[in-house]
Amino acid sequence: MTPPGTAVRVTPSRRQADEWAVVLAAAGIEHWMRQRLDGWALIVPAADAVRALETLDAYDRENARDARAAPVVPSRPLTIAGVVVALLLLGFFAITGPRAARSAWFEHGSADAQRILAGEWWRAVTALTLHADAPHVLGNAVAGALLFTVTCSHLGPGVGLWLPLLAGAGGNVLTAAAHGADHVSVGASTAVFGAVGLLAMLRIVSPGRMGMGARRSWVVVAAALALLALLGTGPNTDVLAHVFGLVVGAGLGPVAALALRWMPGAPVQWLLVLAAGAAVAGAWRLAF
């Protein structure tokens, strides 16, 4: 025979009733459930009714406080921006050919350290669109399709393309300054590693908005460094350019965090996309 008692909560949801039962069990309050016409009733001895209600009310207040404190993760619509950039890199390689062909594109657009330091700053941008050979462009196209898609998903297509572009160009300028004369490089990998640094810092500066707890931020840093070691330090790679791209991208992390906080609308984002394309086209116009 079920002992008499007082119903302290009633809900049509068995799952909710079970949750309340767990709360009372944790508080050491005797309880049982009864299915009624109006739902599942949580019953306690009459002498424990007040304490049970106070315990459940405290649980509700704690849940409400946690819900208010939880960061709002922005929606991340699907984007093909990274894939478009990858296809543009492959298409441009079909026009320029490999570096061994010694086309005018490489003469006018490579990141020649001496010429960059002499004032031909546009080479820091044009070099991002040139590649030494087919494996080189294919590797950067695949990496760019993945990483630029992520940056654009989080930041919007405009901001998500501009920041890696700035990181790549900035990394090329720093590489030219570090090497001095007699150093020439090409490839989008500086921008690719800029995206790695950007995303790593973004997860540290604004982990909640990226859907990651702050305690896991160190994992992101370790992953970024591991990626640099695996992909950016081969025998034929420009290690310094990759490092500088990563560093500049990380330096742009706070800018990205602001973009997350005050996300530009679609019109602004697409204007930024057009501006990024115009910047690359304008750099090539200066090159020739």
C-alpha cells in the first residue's frame, strides 16, 4: 500500500518527474511518484513537503542562473567560400603554370624579399595566388577549402576571407624582412597558416561563442602547433613564412572576436568579399 503524502510537483513529463526525483534523492528526502490524470505527481511525506519544495525551488533557480550565464553561440550557416577560393587557386594555376615555366606572372608577382623591402608591397599579396607546381597548389587548395570555410562560417564570408588574406600578406612582409635579399617565395600557405592562428586565438579569446569551453583552449594551441609541425616544416617549405603567417593570424584574433560580438550583416559581408577580390586584382594590376 502506498503511504500517504503530499504532492509537491506535478508534470505531464515522466522525464521531468525523474529529474526532480533525482534532486530529492540527492538531498536525502524520501519520495515516490504516482501517475494521475493530470500527469506524474512527485509525492513526499507531509513532514518533508516544505523542505522538498525549497530544494526543488533552489534547483530551478540554479538552472535559470546557468542558462543566463551560458554564452550564446552564433548560428553558423553553411558556406562554400573556402571551396570557391580553392577553385580560384586551381584555376589561376592553370593560367600561370608552374614556377619552372618562368612565366611573367612569377617575375612580376613572386614574394621577392628584396623588391618587397624596396617598396613593391603588392608582391606580398600576389605571391599568395602563385604556386610552384601542381602538388603545391593542390595541397593549399585542399587546406584552404577546409580552413577558409571554417573562418567564413564563424565570421561571415567577408571577414572570414579578409583576415586570412591580411595574415598571409603580413606574414610575407615579415618573412621578407627576416630573410632580407635573395629570398623568393610563392604560395597561399602563409594565408592558410594565418587562418590556423586566427582560429586558435579566436577559440582562446572567445571560447564560448566558438562553442568551446575555456578549459580546452590550450588544446587548440597545441593543435595549431602540431599542424605547423606536420604540414609547415617539410624540407621544401618556407618554414619562416608559415610561422609568420600563424603569428599574424593569431594577432588578428581579437579583431575576429570583435567581429563575432558585432557580426556585420549580409550586405557588409558581401561588400567585404568584393573588396577582398578587388584588393587581389588591384595588387596584380600594380604588379604589371
